[in-house]
Amino acid sequence: MIKIVSLICVLTLFGCASTHNNEIQEVDCIGIYLLGIFPYEQKVKLKIVQKRIDRFGHITYKAGANLGVHFMGRGLIKESEIQIVECK
């Protein structure tokens, strides 16, 4: 009985891990990102180089090399935090 339960657990975990796929698209866009909080807000233009869509449909963007703006970690920006201005 324990072997059957452990086999079911392994197959379930394997199934969950195999459905994890991120769709990554290379894009060439310009976006506006808002830095700071009111009343010290500043709008910054960013060059967007990647668009990522995870398995839940959440969209994140990755900024390219921008002077003066560096993002912590992997540098991913949520869709709600950036305003896309122009895409080529």
C-alpha cells in the first residue's frame, strides 16, 4: 500500500513539474516606468527586451540596459507597473 501511495505522489509531482513552461518572446519596445511615490514621482523611459508569460497567464517584462535604472534580482517588471508606449 505504501509503494502505491509513493508511486502516485511521484507521478503527481512529475506531472506538475512537466506542465511548467514559460513562454519568452524577444521584443523591442519602449515603456514608461514610474519611480518613487507621491509627491516624488519620476517617469523613466525603459527599453523592454523580453516579454514572459507564465503558465497562469501573468505577463512580466524584462528591461534591457538602461542608464541610471537597475532592477534588483532578475529584473522582471509586472505588466501593471509599466506602460508600453511603442513596439517595433
